[in-house]
Amino acid sequence: MPREALAQVVPGEPIAIVDIGSNSVRLVAYSGLSRAPTPLYNEKLLCGLGRNVLTTGRLHEEGVRRALQALARFRELCRTIQVGRTFVLATAAARDAENGPDFLRAAEAAWGQPVELLSGRREAELSAYGVISGFYAPDGVVGDLGGGSLELVDVRGAAVGRGVTTPLGGLALQDLSGGSLKKARKIAAETLKKAAPQLETLRGRTFYAVGGTWRALARLHQAARGYPMRVMHGYTIDPADELTFLEVVERVDAATLAAVESVSEARRPLLAYGAVVLEEIIRSGRPREIAVSATGVREGLLYELLDPASRSEDPLLVAAAELNWLRARSPGHGPELQAWTDAFMASLDNMPETADERRLRHAACLLADIGWRTHPDYRGEQSLNLIAHGAFVGIDHPGRAYLAVAVFFRHEGVAPEKASPTLRQLAGGRLFELARLLGATLRVAFPISVAMEGVLPRTPLLLRDGALVLHLPEDLRALASDRVANRLRGLARLLGVEARIAVG
């Protein structure tokens, strides 16, 4: 991305990206450029621009009309939102069609500014950046399945490998195979041989599935499993389980699948082709897991626009800090909770945290007071729902469950039976117990700090010589109430130690 593009982005001003794909045209307007961008508005129109482009060589006429109509509408929406900077991107269909240049000229006229035609390699790079922006320390291969192409590229942390683009998008494969799934499978297998450098590195690692068709398949997979959380981003699937499910998708009429009503009718015919491609990737690459990504090219472009310092920030903590600033009684209390619990956890010699567990605890501290405006009888429940279903990235589903349950326990008490059985199962044994521990710790923090900054730095909570000790300075002696003592004993019981308050 040219540096002049970054220079035109005003901090704090809404920014929008329009993605002209082979199957859909989508507008996403964000509240501003951030490590954890928040969508202000998201709208998509399935146009089928690339339908039959590989056999006819031309963009679908009705698709062109619908795409230009969508651009005109999106331009007006951006004016209404008062977007400061927009980026318009075009992908495989416009690259491959002989009338692609004519369409791009018409698109630029409809939008009023240049449209960037992405090369396959550039599209793969932005998809990889999108996964880097949306996952904590990603390690695997990104696969971005559009209507006209499939991009594959290796990612390790913030490093992006060499990408490859293939004509295996849903519309393209439907076109090339003449509507035959048997032929489509052969085409996919042969074509993916050209992606051997990427797929050879996938074994035992994560495959990050990007694109609307794969997200739709994941939604149907959740329904088939009776999965309790409908959030797509970070949903992980065991490849062996997925192969069985994909075979079902390929065999049956899409209309018979559970929850198929959540998938648009225009996308349903492409599900089987997406299933064929994913099945071949699993068989060839043998990944450890499949992780569904809601972040891709658009978020990758935003990530690329960030300065190096902002790129290095943790998106989960950035988003949690924004919610803390917007919804907590005293935003400075959240960072103080982080430091206060840091010292407490460091005093527990037999319970070391991983780096990921520590960042989850820090996020929970920032989110601990976001439900305070709710009626007292519902603060735990409302906080749980806000957190479990929040638009966070940089977190998987067990992490979401931990955050939600920890803050729930802070309000409702830490008896295990109070927690949602489904969230307990999602969190897993260790994270659930860590959520109980943090919930009990927060229950001590709030009665002495009343969610205000300035108190916790003066009142350390530490495990010393086999006892849990809350230290109060002489001038805060009056904080040593029965309520605080009871909550301190509750935390001590989890640790199997005695509790006391030390004054002076």
C-alpha cells in the first residue's frame, strides 16, 4: 500500500472499504483506523459478477448491473456516515474477464475514485494480514475462498510467506466442472498440486478458513453439532469431523441441512463446491485444526495501514480497553486491576500462567465493570452475554468462555454450578478454574476499591507463608469490613489456605 494512502487516513475518522468480489460486493465502514477496528456498518449484495467468466471470458451482464447499482448505493451510504477515506478493491473476476477493464472504468465512474485491482499475490498477502490482525500468534496456512479464486499463503506470527492463487473459487469451480461435483473434485485435486509449497507446510498446523462460503459451512457445522455459540470468528473444527460433515454436504440437497435458512439462497449452490475444495485441502495438507476467520482482505488492508507500533498491539486488549473506556465507572480502575492481579498471581508459586492466560486475565480485568449500569439482579448475566458474544478478535472460543465466566463470577459468586454448563465445557477444565480464581479475586477487589482508581495500588493482595493476606494502610483501616473478610475467605478456600487482613 503506498504511503500516500496512509497519509490520507485521518486518525479517529471513519474509514470504509468496498470489496468487489466474484460473487459479492460488500461495504464495511469502520469507526476509525485501529488495531481492533469496529464496524459501523456492513452491507453485502450477492451479484454473481464472476458467474461463468472462465467459460465465457466475460463478466456476467446482470452481475455487472447489480454491482454498479451496489456501488452507487454504497457511495451514498458513505456520505451519510461521513467516511473520511474509502478504498475500493476488485479481485478475481475483474482480473480474469476480457471486459474487466470496461467494468473497472464503469465502477470508477459510479464510485468517483480509482478502483484498485488486486493481483492474486496481493490478494493472498492481504488475506494473510487479515488473519494476522484477527488471531493471536497465528501459525498455519491461510485459505481465502472467494467466488473466482482461492488464495493460499503461509503465516507464522506476523510473518507472511509467499502466496499462490488458484481458480478454485466457488463460482469458478462450478463453471469449470459444468456443475459436476465429481469433476469438481478432480479439478480441485489437480489444481492444488500447484499449491504444494503451501500445503506441505500445513501438516500439524492450523488452516485458517477465510471467505463467506466457508463461514456458511461452519455455521451449518455448528448447527449439526448443536454448538452453543454462534460466533464464527475463532470457531475451530477437528479435520476428521469436518471430512465427515463435508461428505454429507456434497451428497445431500443443501435445503435439507440444519440451519440452512441462515445461508442466503444465492450462496447455497456454492456450498458443495466449497466443501469439495476444503475436503481436498484437508486430505492433502493434513492440518491439526481448521479455524474459521471473519477477518480477511479488508481487515488485512487496515492492518497494513497501521504504523509498526500499532501493529504490535494485542487486538483483544485494544478492544477490551475501548469497552473499558466507554462503559466502566472509572476507566483507570481496569489497568490497576491488571497490575493488582499481576502481583497476586506472581505470589502463587504453584500456579504459573502461560502468556495467553495472562493476556486473557488482563482482558477480563478491563471488562470487569462493563455491566455496572444494568439492574443489579442481571449484572452477571448481562456481562456474560456482552462478553461471550462481543465482536472481539485475537481470541478463540475457550478464551471467550473464560472471559465471560470470570466476569459473571465476579458478580454472582464462584460456585461452579452457577456457571453455564455450555460455557464451562467450552472453556475447558483449566480455564474454567482460572476463571473461578479470577472471579473470586475480583470479588475482593471491588468492595475495597468501589470500581474507582487510586485504591488498589495501596492495598496489595498476596500469598505469603501459606496465608492469603490483604494489606491495608492505616488510613484505610475502615475498609476491613465483614463483607471484605468473607470474600477474602472465599478466595482463600479456592487456594486451600488461611486468610487474614493486615493493617499498617
